[in-house]
Amino acid sequence: MPAETHMQGDPLGRDEILKLVKDRLGEILEVEPSS
């Protein structure tokens, strides 16, 4: 079984990827992600 079980379904669009990256960077840098 592949480890990437969260990647099932349609591939993420550009907007979804940008949102995920911003959220992750916000957590890493301990800042609030700007909209």
C-alpha cells in the first residue's frame, strides 16, 4: 500500500497547492498566513 494515501482522488489544483504551501509555511515560520 502506498504511503501517500492522502493523494487519492483528483490531483490538487494550483489554488489548493498554494493554500497548502501557505498554511505549512505559516506553521513553520510561526506567522499567520495572509489571504
